[in-house]
Amino acid sequence: MRKFAVKILLQITLASLILLLAEICHAAGSTTVSVSATVLSKSICKFMAASAALNFGSLDPANSSDAIINSTITFRCVGSVPNATFSISQDDGLHETGPGANRMQNTTVTTEYLSYTITLNPLSSTVPKNVVQTLTLSGSIHASDYQNAYIGSYSDTVVISIAP
């Protein structure tokens, strides 16, 4: 009988110890781990120059024609697939008043603006990799906008992005 009592006492002590250790381990705390990954495209398209210019030059208010200019930017797509599908977008500039409402700011009188439009062609396509492509930028200013504009120089900065 004594052996049985010792065995029971040992089991109770062991169970108490397990509960005590579980409580101590639980009291140590826990944390969550956020796991994430980004799978890259099999294509990467990049502009070949870090910047470009769309310069309207000097605008004569006596002229009744819209000012229209063009410029180009080259880019190339590379990657592990033979063709790449890209898309190009623009942010409408620093002084825009809404989507597609680009404005240049007068460099001296910063409360004066000159509206313009900029279109990009192509906006998207599928092209062979490692072949230089050309993006055409077309800018225009309506004659009525620059005929009544405050004199001086105007400027803006537009960010053009290509993906992937």
C-alpha cells in the first residue's frame, strides 16, 4: 500500500509540475510573424534615359494657333520570356488640377499657371525583348490659354512610369 501511495503522490507531483511549467511557458509571451513575398514579372521594362524634355519654346500671344510639340523617349524590355507586355502611365505633373489637367507654373509669379496636355503613344503593347522601343510624347497648349497668360517662363515636372 505504501508503494501505491508513493506512486500516486509522484503522479500528482509530476502533474503539478507540468501544469506549473505550462503556466510559466505561457507567461513568457508569444508573437506573430508576418510572412510575405513578391513574385517578380518575367519581364522588366526600363527607360534608357533618366529624363527627357518637352519644351514648347517661346509662345507669341499674337499667334492664333495651338502650340503642339513632340518628343520621344526610348525604352527596352528584358527578361526570361521572348515577349514583354508593358503599360505606361503619367502622374499629370506637380500642378495638375485633376486627372488629365496638367498645368505649368510661372517660375516668377507662382500663382500663375498655363494649362497644357500631354499624350503618350503607345500606352501599352507586347514587344519582343531586347529590342529598343520608342515612346512618343505629344504636348499641346491651346492658343487661348497662352494668349491670355501672364508673361514669363513656365515649367512643370511629369513622372512617366513603365511597368513591368
